[in-house]
Amino acid sequence: MEQVHIKIGKNLHRIRKGRGLSLDKLAEITGVSKAMLGQIERGESNPTVTTLWKIANGMRISFSSLVEQEAPSISVVRLDEIPPVVEEGGAYKVYTLFPFDQEKRFEVYTIDLDPGCIHYSEAHSPGVQEYVIVSHGTLNLMLGGETYTVEEGNAIRFPSDAPHEYRNESKAQARIQVVIYYPALKT
């Protein structure tokens, strides 16, 4: 199985070239340095979730279009076979279950948050919405200065075009399922 950072590099290069963008122009629209973008494309850097979101938002593409592989029409997804994108010193792990599909306009993730994990997420593109289901533990979601506590078995939907923060303030791991809906993005 191809390492996730190699896959990200290949996808970024393909999308950038397909749009006729130079690394300089891509750096300008994403806020990620030209040097870092070059390292990512060459598979020399394992970018953070935050960096990937900056690239996705700047290019107006889905997050998963950077990490996806072509999928057959029927897929059984095994979480233990998906290499996660890891951040917050390993306390925040993102598993892409179903990458963005242009026709369906959404992508699906499983995210594990270790106890005490706080993950800040920058604003996504205008109109993007997140649907979050807590399958294990408790999630505290910070939105617009308010905290929403979502317990196991419950869910929350919110516009994610503003900064938001995922927090696991409990002593047990939290696992969430996230569906991100994109109203008009192109890959």
C-alpha cells in the first residue's frame, strides 16, 4: 500500500498541473510556502492536517481529493487498513473512509481524539457543512465562542466556513464520524 504522504504529493501535483498553476501561484493562493509545496509534491514531507486544509481551501477543492485513491463502485472499507493523517503529536488521527465524490459532493471520515486532545480547524470554503456523529466518548465542539457537548450516539451539524475546534476533555478516547458536504467545489 502506498504511503499517505506519497499519495498526497502525487494528487497535489496532478491537481496543480491540471489547473495550470505554478508552485509560486499555488503558494500565493494557499498561504503555504513554495518550498513546502515542492516538498509535499516530491513526497519529501508528510504535511499536517492544517496544511492540507490550507491547500484544499486555497485551491477550492475537497480535503480528501488530496489523499484519495480511485475506488471501485462497491467498497468495503476496513479502518485498520487505512493509513491515518496524524496531528497533535499523534493525539488526532483522521481516516478517510470515502473520499470526495464530485457527483455526491461529500466525503466521510473517522477521527480519533485521544484524551485531552484539542484540534483547531480553520474555516473551510463558504457553504461547506459538517455532520458529526459521536460513536464513542464525548466531543466538545467550539463554534463561534460557544461550546457544544455531543455525547456518544448523538450528532451535530454546523456550517464549517468559520474556525472551529474539536476537543476531547474526557479521560477516554473519542471517536467521531464526519461527513463534510461541499455545495459547489471542483476537484
